[in-house]
Amino acid sequence: MTGGEAYKVKLVTDDALDAAISAFLTDPSKPVMIEVRKGSIDVAAAVLVHQWSADELAVEDATPARRRNAVKTAVLLATVG
């Protein structure tokens, strides 16, 4: 199951997703996990694995919305482990 599939069936709420994205963007060095049933998504690992998202976060003049979308994309495409 991916984060997007979990999101579609309401196993991940908008609030949980928004909180995880905000926490990651505030301090990427701190672990941020999204719990999905008996599994979870490590937000930092999801970003690192998704090259486009990692590249977007490296853009110096990226807007906050662009950064949020990059992290959200990585989380929704990540596999729940």
C-alpha cells in the first residue's frame, strides 16, 4: 500500500499529512513518521527516495508551497512499511 492509497481510504487524514509535512519542513533532521495501521511512512526517507522531491527541496528560491508539494508528493508515493 502507498501513502496515496492509504490517504484515499482515509487511513491517513489531511491533518496527519499536513502535520507531518510541517514538522519535516521545520526540521528535516528530526524523525517524522506517519502511522498507517500497523505500518508507517518515514517522511525523510520518502523524500530521499523520490528524486524529484529531493531536487525540489534543494532549490534555493523555492516557495513554501512548492516545498510542501514536493514533500506531499513523496509521502503519497511512498510505500507503507
